[in-house]
Amino acid sequence: MTINTSFLLSMLAVTTAAPLATASAAPAASCSTENVLTPAEKTAGWQLLFDGTSLAGWHGFNNQSIKAWSIDDCSLKTAGTEGNYGSDTRPDIVTDKEFTNFELSLEWKASKGGNSGVMYGVIEDPKYDAPWKTGPEYQIVDDVSFPHKLEPYQKAGANYAMQPPDDSKKVLKPIGEWNTTKIVVNGTHVEHWLNGKKILEFERWTPAWNALRDSGKWKDAPDYGKAKTGKIAIQDHGSVFWFRNVKIRPIQ
């Protein structure tokens, strides 16, 4: 997500970024139950997007360097920056493949005060300097310790800068514990799930959706949310995060 504030210096006292992890050549024995599909999932059409040992199937947005990404603890990891916060145009990773209608599931773990996101419908083109210029974002953030007031549409599980999640149904795990996110995209219909609860659903491209987009942050990103087919992106916003069990089931 993008938060236009001047609080960056204050964050230096809140947290420090973890060092860049070295990618492992082979999965540890403890990883044998992670980043795998069950027979039932295979039958249902699920596909792994992350193999647990490499960045195969992913690349930097617009082929940017992804040296800030590594494999750590069976997971994709962002290295973070001083202050655990950085630019919203840092090199995000995107899938090699494109998707239209799908169910996407992944687990994520945040660092204190961390900020990230998962986007879909992302279009790669030199005229876009970041995936969020085209791809709607499922917001991932430490609601509790983020050192600035979050608007409802900036909280974990939100359709960032558009629709807020239903906090009455939301259970966000404490720092150090894994959260499970699910995004369902089927035509105009989108659902956001967190830890087994549906916390948001909305319809795209309706007059109300268009009016919301055109009146807010996205008025300066004219191609935001327009693509029916695009890539999945995971954001590097300068915070330390871990992602694992990233899988997708195309909806026919």
C-alpha cells in the first residue's frame, strides 16, 4: 500500500529490518509439509505458485532486480529496509503467468509495523512504474503496531484505498504467527478472506465502483483495476514479510 505521510523517521525507533537471508539450495526437512498440494487439491485443480526453494515462476516487475527477495524458513522473504518501510515503487515480484478468474490462497507473516500487499490483474509495461498502477491490492499490514493512524480502507484485508474489511469478522494473528489470505476473483465478483472468514466482497466495474475509483487515490492511475486478465504481484514496501503456501485454482 501507499501511505503519503512524513512519519518515516519516527519508524526508526519502532523496528529495524532483519538481514537479507541467503537462499537455500534445498528444502530443509522441516519444510516437507509446506508448499505442497494434497491429492484433493490436485484433483480440484490447485497449482503451486511457489515451490519453497526458489523464485521459479516469478520475476521482478518489468524485469527489475529482485535482490531484496530471498528464500528463508521455507518462505519467500522480503529483506526490509532501515525503519522497516520504503518506497511503493520498490521491485515487487510478479508471476510469469497471467490469470483471469481464480481462487488464490497464501500464508503470510508480518514483522512489527510491517506493510505489504498482494495484487492481481497486474499489467507489465514500461509506462507503469509499479504494479499498483494497474492491479487492485489486498492490503497486508500490521494493524496493531503500524506507527500511523490507518484509515479503514488501509487496514489488513481491505481492497486498498477502495473498500474496507468487515472488522467484526476479522481475526488478525499476532506478530510472529501465520495468517491465511484467500482472494476469489470471478468476473465482476471479488471476495477477500482472512483466516477462514470472508471479510469483504464487492463487484467491480459497476457505476458505484467506478465512481469510488475515480474520486480517490486512483484518479491519478487511470488504468487501475481495468484489466480482466493479468499477473499476481507480491509487494516489497521495504518491510520484512514472509510468504508461503502460495497456490491458485483457476476458475473456468
